[in-house]
Amino acid sequence: MMKLFKQSFHRSALVILGTIAFAACKPTIDAPSYSKGSINPTTYVSIGNSITSGYADNALYYNGQLVSYPNLIAQQLKLVGGGNFKQPLMSPGSVGIGSSQNSRFVLGYATDCLGATSLMPVPYASTGDVAALGTSVYASEGPFNNMGVPGAKSFHVLFPGYGNVSAGGNPFFYRMASNPSSTSIMADAMAMNPTFFSVFIGNNDVLAYAMNGGASDSITSQATFSASINGIVNALTSGGAKGIIGNIPDIINLPYFTTIPWNGLALRQGQADTLNAFMPDGSGGSLYNFHAGNNAFVIADPSVPFLGKRQILPGEYILLNTPLDCVKCHYLGTLVPIPNMHVLTKAEVAQIESAIASFNGVIQATASAKGLALVDVNGFMNKTNKGIVYDGVALNTQFVTGGSFSLDGIHLNPIGNALLANEFIKSINSFFGATIPQVDATKYRGVVFP
């Protein structure tokens, strides 16, 4: 009976049923639905320092600027109505320029004083692109949405004439300022009439002191920092613009401070015996009792009576700028103490961490009072320090091998910047009810190996 029924079923009916069945099984693909929420992304302006500018590998250079976290944010904002995002770009062929007139770092092979060759950060060129800092690009490329200026502290943002190099101004601002002798970062930012903004400033208010081992520069006072942050935010919100602000990470977790271990003085027994003989304590023993294996380095400390030196303690840090050839071949860290400019003592660390906590309190209070989204950059960096996995890629803050920091141990590399951009985007979405897509960080590189 069933067989007869099938045979008598009209061929056209089968075609219709087949068409219906195919249509029912075909997956429905909806276009992604993006929303700007309650923000107006038309003109996005970012305020910050070197990390905002795209500075990386110890220099400002073209490819680093392209992956600055605000530029990555701006590309995502375009999906919800954002406009162009202009940056004071270096020439694509430039070797880059750093604060010491150096070129950018690349990973290469170098031979140390012992004749051993190993892979390490080396300058791409003998000197940096010094001419770039003496050439204004404002007339041809400005005005700019990215107002990140390497070296800027919080109070520098409001300082008129900050780019006046003849009066000790910042050459990185000189090249991008509308009028270096009179304008401020803030004034040029406001000239853009921002409809949305990000602020990530204050790292240098502590970092400059820390990177010099507390031997020069100073930590910005809380009063000055508070007045500066409030002045910046008040100006940016004066026209009704909404925005987002990032807090300051615990800089002690950066590779610049953690790469050289306090007890990284590796000695053989014969070396230890020789050092002990050269450093008697006056009673038949040795001042430091060096032994085979890992030992604590000797650092300068004027507070130690008569000697002016001591062994470093756990919780103190030897900076990445310490000349390692002098350690290997000229007894730096043993017979010759490591100078204060290369060391952070516990007292200095306490000052740094106290200042960061204080500054972050100011930032949080300002965000709350002004209705800004708050990005917990500190929390993000702490998680990265412990190790994170993004789309199957493991990342941490270890120098070179950790995959998230550039070769200066201070600034993020492209994938690190992409992940930071995502932290900003997540906060924007949560606070302002937006659905801006995150950056696909897998499209961005880590450290380039030769």
C-alpha cells in the first residue's frame, strides 16, 4: 500500500517538498548587531603618554603607532559611527626615535665581554631618527586625534608651551603641536571638539622616578596629580562629551624591574672563594659569605655605616638598564656595588606603590563624579603578570618570552596593545550600554624572532 502511494505521488509535489526541506535546513546567518550605546563616537580623542602614542621597543616608530591601543579602539568605533582617527605618524621607513636619540630595538645576536653570543634586544641602527623630532608634522598631517605624548606626566597635559624645546620642552610634542611655543596638549585636543575621549595618563608621574632607581626625577604629589586629572576631565566633558579613563598599573610588575633577579649572581665555588678573600669582615670571615650557586648582588647604600654598600634583599629590584657586561667582567654587583640609579630599594618601592594607590583613588573618584567609564588597567596587568590565555595563546609579562611586552620591558607589543584595547572596549560596552566588537588580538604579533 505504501509502495503504491509513493509511486503515485506527483513528481512536482516531491520537488516542492524538497525545496521546502532544503530551505528549512539552511542555516540562518544574521549580520552582527553593533551598537554605540549612549556614546557619540564621531570624534574620538585620546589623551596619554608614550603607551598611548604607540611607543614601543624603546622608540616611537611607524609600525608601533599603527597598533597603538587608541588606534585599535578607533577602528572598532568606526563600526558604530566613529570617524577617522589621525595620528602624528613617523615615516614608514624611519628607524624610530627614542628619548636618548636611539633607534628602536630589534631582537638580534650580540657578543658579550666573555665572547659569548646570544639573542638579545639590539638597536636597529646606530642612531635614531633625530631629524624627526625637529620637524613639525602638524601643518601637513594635523590636527590629531591621538594626543599621546611620550614622556608626558599628568600636569604636562595642561602646560602651555610644552613643545617649546628651546625652553626645555618636549620634542615629541614639538613635532605634533599646532604651536609648540604656546599651545598645550589639552588645547590641541579640545580644538578637535571631541565627542568621545579616553584618558590614560599618570604612569610617568611614578615611572620616571622608578626607572632611575629613585636617583633622579621625583614622584608627582597627590595634590598636583588630583588637580591635573580634574583639569583634564573637566575640559574634556565641558562640551558634553562622554569618555573613559584608565587607572595606573603596578609598575613593579613590568619586565623592566623583574627580569634581573635580586639573587641572580651565579658563582662557582672558586669564584665565591676569591670574592670572599677580597671582602674580609675584619674578624677572619667575609662580609657577604658568597657561595657556589645564586647569590644576592651587592648594591650601593649610603645609609650603611662606613661601607656604603650591602647585599640586595628580596623585594628589591635591579633594573633592566644595568650594564651586564660590567657585571660579567668588571665585578659590578660584587667588588663594585651596583649604583643606586640601577636599583629600587624597599623604601623606594613603598613610595612608588603608595603613590600608585593614591593616584588610582583620584582616578576612581573622578570617574565616579564625572560619569566616566573606568578601565582597571592595574587589574589587567596583574592578571597578565600571572599568565593569561587568549584564544589558545599563553601570555605573561616575562621579558621577551612572555609575549605581551615589547623589547624595552616597559611598553606593550602589538598583541599586548590589542588586549589592552579590548579592556577599554569591554568597559565602554558595560558602562554605556554599547555592543562594540572587540579587537581580534590573534591578528597582531608578539616579539619578532630573527
